[in-house]
Amino acid sequence: MSKEHLVVERARKAFQTGKSKPLEFRVNQLKNLRRFINESRKDIADACKKDLNKSGNCTELFETLGIDGEINIAVKRLSEWAAPRPVEKSLLTISDEVFLQPEPLGVVLIIGAWNYPWAVTLQPLVGAIAAGNAAVVKPSEVSSHSAKLMEKLLPLYLDEELYPVVCGGVSETQELLRQRFDHVFYTGNSTVGKLVMEAAARHLTPVTLELGGKSPCYIDKNVDLRVACRRITWGKFVNCGQTCIAPDYILCEPSIQNRLVEEIQKCITEFYPDNPKTFEDYGRVINQHHFQRLMSLLEGSTVAIGGESDESLCYIAPTVLKDVRGDSKLMQEEIFGPLLPIVTISGVEEAIRFINEREKPLALYVFSQDRKLIMRMIAETSSGALVANDCLVHFTVSALPFGGVGNSGMGRYHGQHSFDQLSHLRACLIKKLNMEAANAMRYPPHTDKKLAW
Ligand code: NAD
């Protein structure tokens, strides 16, 4: 029997005792998780520095703050989320109690990715705990310092049987996926997402797949380019471009391309003064495999900004490519690094066609002063989310479901969406035994007289 099998068995037995269900228990575990984040801030920052050269402030802003926020909302709202939810009744059930009762699913497997190793692993865990489940947590082996720290410290704060951490790479994850879970929550690329779904299907286990893809950024020629470029430069180059919702490429008319390049250059100089290579807030590509992948995407393209690299440090400067063709290498796969191609199109019409000819993205960004144009983009395209005149910020709104559509994923989380995603909303109807006369019409014989009633 494998180690993974034993861990899942133990989590299931613990779940079956019912101890994860009382709301008071859930709130306590969530508070313990918050205490873990607060007491381990420095260790978490050190691990992120080693994994991705993240600065302490970046870790605070993009990892721990979000987890903290999700915990706070769950603690505050849990009794409301977990309460029966009355629904509209039919004529036949008018005097009955009809409601949805959220109930835990059972044992959830959470598979995390490396780019935000804490946020994408522990935010789903907040939802799993809040919904009353047990959860096996599998952080990404690629961000190894964070994974080891999570494995060492989390059991000191949370119920060890209900919420075990399993470290390991592909073979350990595959062994986990052979086990029976009640839900699998996976964050990572679409290729592995399909393998996860295939493995889960063998047990008829539902999945949440938080995947990626190429998130387009359309810039209208009448927009304030200075403001647009500040927001785009921030959203693209934070975490060295390794953000699932980073703007992957820009679509704009040829007449504004050079001004865009100038404005982005100004922002890069402002955000990473002197030299991004030596600047604290500029990250690194996670490893040499990804470094080489990114460098090979650059082949044959016209560098307008940046392009410098240092393989020994996994450093690639913030880089902008101009006049990129839709069929170039850069446009075939999600970039997931600090390379920003600009593709020119004739206008909004062509932009919409360009977007719709490709896989549905996780996020779509539109920069425009024209509300009609924004509404047209909403009406005529599809993506996990659409944000106008900014980047990334929708991730911070717990009331907005976070997730993809089509190739960018399925399912959603954050705030109550996490709770609902990891609960079964059980249909409940409670009828009284009196008022039997009111039921006469449904019993045979179905005479005309009864139906005329
Ligand atoms: P990764 O390499 O860390 O893989 C993710 C997880 O899958 C890891 O835990 C890993 O152990 C496991 N895994 C890898 N190969 C496997 C296999 N063959 N079988 C079973 N398990 C396997 O991360 P990644 O996939 O490189 O992550 C980057 C991708 O994730 C990008 O596409 C990005 O857009 C996406 N992403 C999405 C979100 C989101 O919230 N939608 C967040 C972060 C990252």
C-alpha cells in the first residue's frame, strides 16, 4: 500500500468521524490557518525569495494578504453560507419547507502550482475547510522551498489527520490521483489538467481546474496611453510575468504601437530603476527549463524593449516585442514569462475576431474610454473574466468568481464561491403530514373532475 493511499485513508476516516463538520471547528481551523500565516510571514517570504526571487513586499501583497482576506471573509460569513437556503416553491409544495442545505463533499485533493505557491494552494484550502471537508494538500514540487515549509509547518497549526500535506512530483501526484477523492481542485497548465480530469473520471470525482492560457489585452487608440501602460506594465511584469492572469499579449492599431512602446519603456524605468536585474522587486524565471522555453519563443521576433538575459540567474529583462504575427511562436502558447508581444490589428472588429479564433482565455483586458466598446467586448467574446482599464485586480474581489471557461478551466472559487464549489447543495423538502386533501389531484384515478380543479 502506498504512502499516498494511507494518507488519503486516514483523511477519510477522520472525515467520517464527523469532526470537520461543526461550524465552530471549521472557524477554529481557519483561525489557526490565519495564525500560521501571521506567525510564519518571514519564513514564507524567505521561501518565496529562494523559489522565485520574490521580494518580501511582493510576497505580502500577492500571497499572504489574499489568503488572510479569504480567511477573514469565511470566518465572518460561514454561518450565513452554511445555513439552509430557502428556494421558490411550486404549487404542489406551497405549504412545505423547500431549501438547499450545503453539506461537505468529503475528502478534497488540492494540487497547487509554483507561481504563487502559497496563494493557489492555501486559498482553495480555506474553501475546503469552510465547507467542512477533509483536504489533502499537494503543493508544487517546482517551488520546492515553499512546498517543504508548508509540509513542515502546516501540521503544527491544523488538524493533521484532516488536512495532511503531501510533497512530491509527478509520480506522487499520479499516485494520489489513483485514490478516490470527492473533489479534485487542480491549479496548473491545461495539458496536465486533462490528465487530472481523466484520472478523476475513473472515480466519477468532480473537478475544479484552474488553468491558464493567453489572456489578451486590447488597447483602444483613444485611451490615455500613459495610464493604460502603467497598469499593463505592472500586471505583465509582476512575478516576472509568471501570473496566470497576466496580460499575455497586446492587440492595438498600428498607429499607437510606437507610443505604446515608449510609454511601457518609461514605466519599466520607473518601476525597476537602474536595472531590473539588480532591482529587488523584479523576480526570476522559476528554472532553466522555463528560461530556455522562453528564450526559444523569442526566436525570429523584433525586440522593442529589453531582450537581455542571464541563464545562470534565470534572468530575463522585461521585454516587449513589436509587429508580432498571429502565427508566430510567441502566439502559439501561453507565455508565462516577462515577454510582451504587440500584435497590430485594424480595429475592434478584427480584435474580436482574433480573440474568438483562439481558445477562451482566463482573463480578457480592454482599455478604452468608450463604454459601448467595452460592453461590445463583453457581449461578443468569452473569457473567465473581463476587466476594463486595469489588470489582475479582479483576483482581489472575493465576490467575483475566479476561474476559467473552456481551455482556461472549469469551476470557480474565492469567497462564497469557494464554499459552494466544495459543498454539495443538497435539495431538501419537508412536508407536513396534515392537509392531505390538498394532494387529492395527484392520486389516481385522474378524473376530469380532479384536473378541472
Ligand atoms: P506545476 O509544474 O507546478 O504543476 C502543477 C501541479 O501539477 C504540480 O503540483 C505538479 O506536481 C502537478 N503535475 C505536474 N505534472 C503532472 C502530471 N503529469 N501528472 C499529475 N500531476 C502533475 O505548474 P504549471 O502547470 O507549470 O503551472 C503553470 C500553469 O498554471 C500556467 O498555465 C498558469 O496559467 C496556470 N495557473 C493557473 C492559475 C489559476 O488560478 N487559474 C494559477 C496559477 C497558475
